[in-house]
Amino acid sequence: MRTALLGLVVGLSLLAGTAHAQTTDVLAPARQGQLQCYEPNVASKTCQSLGGYTFAANGVIDNVAWVLIMPEPVVIMRISSPVVVRNNAICGPLSAADIARATFTIQGAPAGEADTRDIRAGLTEQLAPMLNQESCLTLTADGNGFRADTTIGGVPQPQQTQRVIWIGPNDGYRVAP
């Protein structure tokens, strides 16, 4: 499991959200109900991860993400974390508390208590270096999608650059290997 978790850091970078490199509302598509599909396979309508947002009346923005953390067996995590928009980027830290609240499915079924405990422990250990550090994402137009660039603690993370497209919730996309 440890090897599979190494790829998770890239998927979790979406928890900081994404932003257009422009001065308009960077979350306009999300406010219209669209989701971010990371590393899309348009032919199979799959994503390595999906990200959406909820907007509270008091201004709090929550990023909800579904992340493929293992391809075999297929393990998907649902996690949420608060974010803020700053300098055309969406930023927020990933915390151990976020992982403690995360839920998991294995092969499409809810993970049992023991599996959930083991997955959470592995994730918390694997992601310890990035926990509680501000992660920010920006989007730059790139063909028919965007390039998502990440910084953690202000340091660029080029190994986490991903391709992203905005999709509608009824477009038939899902998280899958």
C-alpha cells in the first residue's frame, strides 16, 4: 500500500482547488455546479480525481474531492477541506483531521472499519511532510483544458502538475484507474 500512496500526493493537491490565471471569479464554474476532473480520460470518461466546491452563506468554501488512491483493488477516498481564494489561486492546508474525516470505498463498496483505520494511518504517515502546510493551485489554459500547478508552503511542486478539465455533474465522468 505504501507504494500506491506515493501517487496520492498528486491527487490530493486538488484539495487546494484550482484557479484561472485571470482576474475574474476563479470559482465561477464551480458556482455553476461544475466539477474539476484531474488527469481526464475523455474516451472512458474517467478521472484520477474529481473536485467540487460548496459555498456557505458566511463565505466559507469547502473543497470536496474524490481521489483514486489505489488502482487495484480500486480504493477511492472522499475528503473535504476548507479553502480560500488568494491572488487568483485557491489555497488551503491538508490536515490530519481532514484525513480522519475522510471516507473510503474499496471496489465500489464502503470500506470496513479495519480497512478505513489502516488506510487513514497509512495516509497520515505518508502525507506527514505536507500536513498543515498551505497548498495552492493555479490553472493555466492549455489546449482544451488547463494545467494545474501546485505550491506547498510557497514552494513550487512541478512533479504535481496535472491536466484538468471542468465537467458537468451529469456528464458521466467517474473516478477510476
